[in-house]
Amino acid sequence: MSDEALTPAKVREVVEGELSGMPEDLATRARRYLVEPYPSERSWSYGPETFQCWIVLVDDAKNSGTGIGYCGGGVWQPDRRWVLLWVEIREPRDADLGQDSSWFTSLEEAFSESFMSNSPA
């Protein structure tokens, strides 16, 4: 799905589909951090392009300034659509889409690698 075709409702559907496939305890923890999906234009560390991603989970409980975004078309690999990123922009480098190691094929993988996954159920 291209990013141009995405709407908050479509992104919510994608997120709900991912959550329904996760182990129940992990999905319960992830749901605590859900936000209404909103678009965020981000730069790419490896080129001059910018890409729109959708912020879907935010770690505001721990005030870490981090979250998880969804890019419908992927950025560097089409199957890696979930990204750990800075939601709170504290300095210019926080506004990009991060390194390739912060991209995942599923919300479950991204959440499991995030600070948020350490919260008790």
C-alpha cells in the first residue's frame, strides 16, 4: 500500500491486524501505547529523500520520546514497514527515519525491540 493511499482509518486497520496476530500478553502491552495514527514527514539517513510515515505507538508513559511508525511502502526494503523512531524531536538528527537496524517486518518485532516492551502487562 503506498503512503499516498493511507489514511488514519487504513493505518488503524493495519495496526489492528498486526495486533491480532501477536501473543495476547504482548498485544495487551502494545495497546497501552496506541495513538490515533498521524503522519510525520521524515528525512532518510542515506539520501536526500523524505518519506511520510505514520506514528502509531508512542512511549509517553516513560517520557523516552520514542515510538513506532508505519511506512506503507517501506523505505529501504518494501517488506520492512515498521520503524522505531524518535517521536519527540529534541535535536535535528531525531527527525530522520533512523538506521536500517531500526526497521522491522512486523509490529510485533518492532515492539519487542522497543523500550515499551519492557512494561509489565
